[in-house]
Amino acid sequence: MHTYRVSILASLGLASLALLASCGGGGGGGLGSTGGGGGTSGPNTVPLTVEIGPAGPAFVNIAFITLTLCAPGTQNCQTIDHVQVDTGSSGLRVVSSVLNPSLLSALPQQYLGGTTVPVAECAQFADGYSWGPVMSADLEIGSEKASAIPIHVIGNPNFTQVPADCSGPAPNEEDTVMTLGANGIIGVSVFAQDCGTQCATAVTTGTYYECPPNGAVCTGITEAVTLQVPNPVAAFGADNNGVIVELPGVAANGAVSATGSLVFGISTETNNTLGNATVLAINATTGTIDVTFGAVDYPLSFLDSGSSALLFNDNALSVCATGLNGAGFYCTPANLTATITTASNMQLAASFTVGNAGTMLQQSLAAYPQLGAPLGIAAPQTFDFGLPYFYNRNVFVAIEGMNAGGATGPFIAY
């Protein structure tokens, strides 16, 4: 799971990333862009809105949708707004406190085998972790439905013993609305499950656990692919081979909000054709692309709507000083270009703009298309094209093993 969250309330230093910022993309450039982004309509679409969310103005550049959860096979349902769309992870994760007590108590708990030992999960993001039980729910988003799928209910007060190998690598706990910046996360990456065969064949550190009801220490387990928290789109009955993230262009200094569309399916309907978008094959194991920037190779790079800044290292750009507006973010305006090399060895240029965060963040806005920040030593092999690279683009995310417009996932395209 790639997602980085960055705080605009404190200096950035990726050791303690705590907020979601925005990044880079502003203004033209890039390869094969499909143009303006945003606005597609139809039964397989829902509004995708970047706005100030439930945690307030400290969190910016988060793209939200609204969805409905139900106890399986019942009308015991709840509509949940401000769920972040994340192309860098797979699976639906909902903050426990957001669920009304009636629905929460009706969601079936997943148990280990034929036992009464609950199964829990640790979701480790680049900047923190989320912990809680694996439960089951029906999901509705627009006209799309998935029945009785495993979901991750994070911050559940009945699961307070976080294993050390969950919290150790990523000490920031993101199990509340105020720490997550959203009511939940819907991961719609190129992967059909959040761990896949790796967790099905071996105990994988920091993923699935059995948690004895007597309060004993939770221990790692293998988890069959069919029991893992899935990419919800892959569980739909139709339009289930991927998504399109469509966002409009945003003024260089930011905007109060930006509204586009999350479109389900690729070349399954008249409103989601791949068209002339450039297909970028991704590494089927890591979900990454190779990026060269400033003569440095970053082999574990990605496009990630869940990362709220354009995150990369550039010693030529100054960083806003601690105590000033935009502390920890880049303060040097620059028009830049990186080279993407895909898994099929296609090379192409990706252009982006970074602005002066000290000037931009004087405003209480939600969408900042030119906000960038350094990754430092936290991820020396990574260049992260975060959400702002999605502004003014339609970005296709095709799920592994599925045909989408004549190409087979995993791939991204724009």
C-alpha cells in the first residue's frame, strides 16, 4: 500500500506524515492526456469531490465518494460520505466510530476456520497503519453492488491490542476520522485483493492475524485469497475490470473544491472507453513503474490518488522553513519533467509543476494542484505522482488479469 499523507499543520518529514496534501500536476504536460477530466455521467459513475472533509481544513487534496453499506442480505444499511478514493491500495476500510451501532453489531465477524477466534487485519500505509477486525458487508456505490464482501473495520474498540509488527514499521495510527482525514478508504488499485497469494501461502508480517477472544496476543496467520479484503470493484457483478478517476483542472493557487467522477469499468459501457489513452504496463508483483528524475532512477514509483502531494526528492528546490506557511513543502516554483519507464519498457515524459507552498497554503482551500514535498530518506527508490497529478486528467486503473479495452491488467492509462 503506497499512500502517503502529509500534514500542513506541522513540518513535513515523512517520519511523521500526518495529513493529506496535494501535489504536482498543475498545468498541461504529461503524455497522452485525455483532457479535461471530470463530468462523466451514467449509472456506473458517482461524483468524486475534492473538498474539506470531516477532519477539517488541515486535510487537503482528498478525493471523496459516498457509498452505502448494509448488513449482508438485509435492509439494515447506512450511507457513508467522505470515503477517500485510493488507487494505491485495495480494499474497503471504514472507521468503526462512523458506523451506527445497529449496523456495526449486525456485520458478521470473520473467524479463523471453524473456530470462534476473530480475524483482524493490519493495513500498513507509507505513513501509518490501520488496525481492526475483518467483517462482512453488502456494498452499493451508485448502481454497482457487491454482496457479502470482507471489509476492514478500523479503530474498533473491541480490538485494542495492536501487534508490534503492525505498529512498529509505521508508528502513526490512523484509525479515527481525525487521524485518517476521512470516514474510510476505498482502495481501487490494480490488485484484486489487498495481499493476494503472498498472504495465502505464508504468514506475512503486518497483515492478517488471529485474535483470541480471551485477550491474548494476536498472532499472524495465512489468509485464503477468497477471505481477504478485496478490491470492491473486482467484486461487482458488472463494470468490474477497473475504474477511471476523472478530475477537472484546478487553478494554480488552488480551489475551494473540485468535482469530477469515479467511473466503474473500462470499455464496458459507452462512457468508459479507453479511447486514445496511453496504456502504461505496471510491474505485476509490486504495482510500480520506474521513474527517472534528475538523472536518478526510482524503480518503485507509482501514480496514487491516495497520496495527497507530489512527493519526490529534488535538491534544487528549497523547502519552506519550520514555523512558516507550508513548512516542509517545496517553496520554489518550477516546471519539471520526469521519464516514466513501464513494465513493457515503454518510455515517456511526464511533466508537472510545483508551486510555492508558502504562498498557496495561506488560503483555506481543499484542492492545490501544485503542492509538492520531498520524500527524503523515507523512500529512496520512490517517486510518487499523488492526487494533483490526476487533476485535468482521466486516469484509468485496470485490475490484474482482466481485459480492459483490448489490454490486460494490471495497467494504468491516461
